Amino acid sequence: MQPGAWLKAFLALDPAEFLRKVTCPVLAINGSKDKQVLAGSNLRGIRAALEEGANRHFEIVEFPGLNHLFQTADTGWPAEYGHIEETVSPAVLEKISSWISRVQ
């Protein structure tokens, strides 16, 4: 692949095209301070695509105060990552665990 080709292909990708075909249960999560994947637009897009595809087995959660790595953050900017001791917020681990238990 030529330099830049991956980025070009990535930017052209429309995840909604694939999400409309998903029929299994989905848990979509974002941190509200995520600066890499903006929670509002990302979660709205996921919800819309799943609904368009007639998937009714999904849950959408935005975790307040968490960054891209699901850590409690001040700013959410990647420069902050190395200064945060928390690996993953316990609230996220609890949500994932309870969601898996419920959909099994």
C-alpha cells in the first residue's frame, strides 16, 4: 500500500454501511471528554445506523468525564494520558460486565 493510501481509505470508510448490517447485540460506549472520537456525533451515528438496520438490541452509553481510553480525565487531550494512573474507569468495567451478563 502506498504511503497515505491507508489514511485515504480510512477517511473514505463509512461505518454506517457496516453497522446497518449488524444483527447481534451492541454496546456502544464513549467518554464525554474523548478528543479523538467525539462522543455526541459518534454515538448518534451508531444509533442511527443500528436503527436503520432494524437492530433493536443495542445500548448506547456516554460516560461523563472520561477520555478516549475510558480514564477519568481533566481535559481529555492525548497529552494527558501518561499522567493518569487509572487504567480504565471502574464504571466502564461494570457496564461492560453487566451488559455481557445480561445479553448472554
